[in-house]
Amino acid sequence: MATAVRKITLSSSRDIPFNKLVLSQSNVRREKAGVSIEELAEDIARRTLLQSLNVRPVLDAEGAETGMFEIPAGGRRYRALQLLVKQKRLAKTASVPCVVRDPATDVLAEDDSLAENIQRAPLHPLDQFRAFHALREKGQSEEDIAAAFFTSVNVVKQRLRLASVSPALLNVYAEDGMSLEQLMAFTVTADHGRQEQVWQAISGSWHKEPYQIRRMLTEKTVRASDRRAVFVGLDTYEAAGGMVLRDLFQSDDGGWLEDVALLDRLVTEKLKAEAETIAAEGWKWIEVAIDFPYGHTRGLRELDGVSTGLTPEEQTTIEALKAEFARLEAEHDGADELPDEVDQRLGEIETALAAFDDRPIVYQPADIARAGVFVGIDAEGTLLVDRGYVRPEDELPVAEPEQNSDGEPAAAALDGAEPLAPAIQRAVIIVGGQHAEAEDDDDDAVKPLPDRLLTELTAERTLVLRDKLASTPSVAFRAVLHKFCLDVFSRYSSYGTAMEVSVRSASFPVQAQGLNDTPAAKAIDARHRTWEERLPKDKADLWDWLNGLTGDEQAALLAHCASFGVNALYEKGDRYGGGATPHIVEQRITEADRIARAVDLDMVESGWRPTVENYLGRVPKRRILEAVREGAGEQAAQLIEHLKKGDMAKEAERLLADTGWLPEPLRMTGTDQVATVDAAEDGGDGAMLPEFLAGDDEETPADEADEPPMIAAE
């Protein structure tokens, strides 16, 4: 006969007046954790008590019930009710729902208290996300939800954003197929299709870090910190219908602009509008571009304008600001740290005073009528207007003085009549375009670096070398003296030189975007402006002015001028005589290396880092892996060898960021990656091309085979 299953009898429940309840010393919770008593009291006041208290009758010495009940489980709820009673928001005799334990039970009070606290399962985060989403769908605002659960509005937004991820990915997260950090990364975009596409691409690989997910989701966007975005402004972009992707879980520097075509259109329209305003000044031409190449003003004559003076009102303002600045400094003299408001005010005064130093330049109307303006965006995203450049074809011709029938100067010429200024016309606005780079073939063969990439890399190296040479007068003097010896003494030949001093400055017909903003370019331009401000206006005064310089000043000026003659530029050799031959290019690179060693050139110290734009995205996968292997080690290369080229290039940029790795064209000869300088010097006609020039199958002309290598300048 089957044994009957014993039925369980549940504890009874009843309402007990609050003033009949007391805390039990058997409650195991001693430390405060989680929601505060105050917040719990507010929650009870809003929704009443959701869970009954667990109580036991208080017995007297004989074991009889006293009418009081102690609470071993539910102490926090009791304290919250007690606070409401103290605040007179709850009556002392208010009925409290309780589960009353049988005093004869064998289960200890501590057992009940412990069980209630450790046997409850925490809510899965996904359930919380979905619950917040359900409340939002039913009409509650983000502020209402935040207030109800005593959290910040930003936390609510984060939870709602997580709930809006693709349902397919939420299911993966629910089954522990991805981490919470990975799920957070997917919230950068609301495009479920793109989210699922990225997950499918990385799910089969162990390399699926959150930063990689974010990067893949935003690879076709533009950072809000980009100069174009700063110039247009996020408000304007969004008003035009553009979407901004935001990351609610970490700093995103303003987010990512999704519609790049719209952004470029807005930039062009704003630049063109600015150009139209400037055109009213009467300029002959205005060239508009987001970023002008380095040396874009070469060959143009810059007008000499006159700075406008200060008005009496401006002078009064300046004096008042200076007086306020001096007063604030005096009041806080000796203080270890300035108060925030004082520090802020001093900064505002400095900014205001600096603005008065940037005075408008006034040009002659006749000069404006034949000159032009460059309008662009600087590195900080502000409007850049560079006025007053005359093209050679717009210069006034030098006219012969008119003569009368007797061969004498005509009366008009004798009176010193000024030539007629060209008629003022509508400015021609030229909006510059950017050229797209062709995709590189990505096969396994290691090919020579593309000619364009070589030229871009060596253009930046030339710029850095010029800056370094200008700050090393002794080497500049030696390089120029060397060139003069080559020119003067017939025993020498001066082809294939790295110093071109007439001074003829080599231009950069091919250059990477942003060369203008490199540290070397800025240093050269700043140094040039400093000397230009000191030089006399009239050429006739130059000799005496130079004679008045100290020896150190003359050396510094010589170094600066000589540096413009540096040419370490790679160009494809022309074996048919139309340009520099491969042998001349080889000699030029070799001699540039000699100067580079003399000035301790370090491209890493100058700020060059391998990026997708300047190298890694322009070479085949095999070269990317080779770079990572050299710079970050074999293990790092193995981490990315399974990636597609685009992702591999981005990962390689991160891995190589602080390694000091350089591609062959930027390295100094004398390392094991390229042919050594000694080999070139000792081998004569056996001199080898550096590895990055290998693959050029032109033969060295017979008449140049026995020429000795040399440091040279023209």
C-alpha cells in the first residue's frame, strides 16, 4: 500500500497593528546595503507594502503570547514603516500584513531571516531593461521612471537604449552568448540590421572586444570632433535631418555624424556663403577648400597691408581690462590657489585682450582688385581666411615710358602718373575638391610601395628634415658650403643632391591631407613669420640690416634659409631624360640621410605615427602584418591576421601607436631593414637602392655609373 504524502501547512497571515510590532534580535541583516530606508519609505508611500513581514509571537516567561510580535525577517520594511509613522504619514495603529510563524516550529528565527535574504534570485539585467521599456511604452516619462526607482535619468536612458538593441542580439545576451559590455557597444546605432551584421562578422572569432564593435558600427561616420562637424555645428547638422550616434556608456566626444554626404554639403554651403560675403570686398578671386595643401601660396606674392589702429573706445576697454586684471592679481597675491570664479575671470580678460591684438589688415583698393583670398577651415574647425595673394599672371606689367615725336618722355610720364588700377570685378569663387584614392590590390605578393605613397611619406620627412636643419646652424653651414664647393671646383659633379640652394625650394605635388597641421609645418611657418616680421621692407636695406645682426642671429637666419633647399623627396625615376633618373633619386635619398644623421632626425619624435590614412590603409595585408610583427611582435601580428584588410589596418594602427615603428622610407639608413650608407659610399657603382625603392627595373646609365656619391645642394 502506497505511503500517503504528508501535506504542507503554510503559516497563516493576518493584519497586525504597527504598534504591536518590534524588531527581533534574530534578524541576520546588520549592515546597510542597497536601497536606503528613506527611499524604501518613499516607495511604500507610493505603492504601499508589496511584501508581508515575517513575524513570531513574543512569549512571556510561562510561554504565553503577550500580544506583541517580533520581526526576524523584514526589518528594513519595518524601519521604513517606522519612518512613515514618525513623519505622521502613517497611523501608529495602521494594520500591517504579516505572515505569522507558529511559535512551536523547529525552524530557528535566524534561519528564516537568512533564507529570506539569500534565497531570492536577483532580476536578470535584461528583465530590468525590458521592464523599463514597458513602463516607457505605457506612457511614463524617463524622469518619472527615474524618480520611481530612485535612480538618475541617464541610467534610465541607458537601460532603455539597451532594451532597444536588436531582439536577436538580446536573445544572445540572455543566453550568455555575449557580455553586458559587448551589448552596450551595440547601442551606438539603432540600426538592427547593422548590429546583426557586425555580430555575425565577429561572433566566430574570439577577438570581439567592445571597442572593436563600436569602431565597426561607426566606420562610415564622422566624429563630432572632426573639423567639418565643429565648423558646421551639430545643431545645424541635426536641423538639416542628420543623425548623430551617441554612446551613453562612455565618453564619445560628442558622438558620430552618420550622414557624411550631408555634412560635406553643409560645409561647402557654409564656406561658399562666407566666400560670397568676402567677395563683396572686391577681391579678384577666392579659392575655397576644407584643407589647403602645404605650400599652396608658393609662387604668389603676398600683399603688404596696414593694421588698423585702435579706436578710443577700444583703447579705453583695454585699459579697463588691464586694470581689472592687475587688481585681481593683487587681491590674491600669495594665494596657493585662485578661487574658481577669479581664475575664470582672469582667463576671460586674457582672451579679450588677445582679441585686440588680432587687428584687421587694410589693403589698397587697386591691390585688392588683382589679388585673391583663400577660405578654408583650420584644425580647430574655425573659419580660416587668408587674404592678399597675387598670382603672377595678375601682376601689373612694367610699361615702357611713353615718348613724344622727339624721342623724349611724354609729359604724362614726366608727371609720374600712376598706372591705372584694374577695374574691380566680381570675385571668381573656386570650390576645391578632394581626390579619392584608388583601392590597392590585396594579394599575397609583397610589392614595392606605391609611388604616390612614397612621395607622400618622403614629403613629410623632407619637411621634418628642413625644420631640424634650420635649428642646427652648424650643419646647415656645412651643407651649404659643401654645395658651393661642388659648384665652384670642376673636379666635382653636383647631380643628385639633397641640398638645392639657390635657394630653390622643392614643392610637394603629392602630399597627404593634413600636412599643413604637422608639428614641423607649424614650426617652419612660425619661424618664417618671425624672421619676416624683422626683415626690412625695402630690398635696398637688406644688406645693412644683415650686417647689424649678431653672429648667432646670422647663423640662425642662414640655417632657416638653407633649410628651404632640402629635398629628400622620392620621385619615380625617368630614364628617358625628362626628369631625375633613378640613380639621381638614389643619390638624393642617400645624401638626405647623411644630413638627417647630422641633425639627429627622428620621425617618431617629430610626431609621425602609422595610421590607416597615411600608410596602413594604403598597403597590402602582408605589409600590414609585417609592420605589426616588427613593431609589436609576432603575437600581436597573429591576433589580427584573420581580419579583413580594413579591420586589420585599424587594429594595426592601435597596436603600433606607441611602438616607434617607421616604414622604410622614413627610417634612417644603416639599419638592417634598408641598405647601409657605407655600402653606398664604398661600393661606387655597386651602390644598392634602399629596399623601399626596390622593384624599379631601370638600369643605371653608363655615363653615371662611375660618379662618386656626395652630399649636395643646388
